[in-house]
Amino acid sequence: MKKLLFVLFLCSVTAILCAQSSDKLFNRKDLTGWTIHGTEKWYVDKGELVCESGPDKQYGYLSTDKNYKNFILTLKFKQEANGNSGVFFHSSIEGTKISGWQVEVAPVNHFTGGIYESYGRGWLIKPKPEDEKRLKYGKWNKMKIKVAGDEVTTWLNGHQMVYLKDAKIGKGEGFIALQIHEGGGIKVRWKDFKIKEMP
């Protein structure tokens, strides 16, 4: 009995420590901890973060005020209109010219979960065509991104989309950012952001 209680105690402590080490990036009330770049729309609605094309129909970004090196990020997104967006990491920006790497969020058959290098080598890896079917367009999707040194792995709805090992990524550093693509007509909802930093 004592052994069982000890095991249960250890499990409880582990759960508490895990919860404490996981940081919620979004407070569901406002954009505290984030910075808007560009003139596109970023706002909170019903406890969800929304990005929407503005009248200028240009690129727009919402970046974390904090930089992240090695981490596991989970979030949910729902594409309400043309869902051409993305999640940048190890990024920096001047105006709306962003440098870094993007995990794609896009309509079906446009490489959601793939990794693109902005103002650099372009597409580094794309998901397999059959894996693109994991995207539930117009519904909530769960994305997971793991960045550990020079390795990046992405998952969509519990399915691994890509794995990439790249020395340049390993040397990179910077913030995390959400993107809204140019062209207009875009609206994406986001929620349940959680990030766990790693050594």
C-alpha cells in the first residue's frame, strides 16, 4: 500500500512539474506578450485569436515578445476563409520582411506542416500528398512543432507530417510568429497555445 501511495505521489509531482514547465502563450483576453507587424487585423474574439486580411491585403505578422530556441509548441487553428497562414520560428523582422523558418498552414494540397525558409532557400521539405489529407479544412486542427537543435518535427492532428535536420536552423534564434498571407480574403482562428521550452 505504501509503495502504491509513493508511486501515486511521484506521478502527481511529475504532473505538477510538467504543468509548470508548459507556458501558455495566449491569455485569451488580449494580445499581451505579442507584437503586431503590418496593417492586417489581429484581434481576440470569444477567447480565440483571429487573424484577418485588412484593406491593404498585404503580409502581416504577430510575433511573440520573447525569443524561443528549443521548444515544443502545440496549438489549434481553424481556417474560416482562405487559410493561407503559418507559424514562424527562430525569426526576426524589419517592417513586414520576416527572416526565419515557417511551418506552413494553408488550404488542402498546399503543404500544411511543411517547412519554408523565408527570404532564403524556400521550401526545405514538404509533406507527402497522402499526409495532406490530415487537414480538416474549416474545422479545428491541432498542430505540434518540435524544434530541438538542428532538428524540426511537425505533426497535424496527431500524425507526423515532416522531419528535417538542418544545420542552419540549428544556428538560428528568434521569436515565434503567426503569419497572414498577402492577397486578401484570409481569416484564421487560433487557440490553445502551449509551449514547453527545452535545454
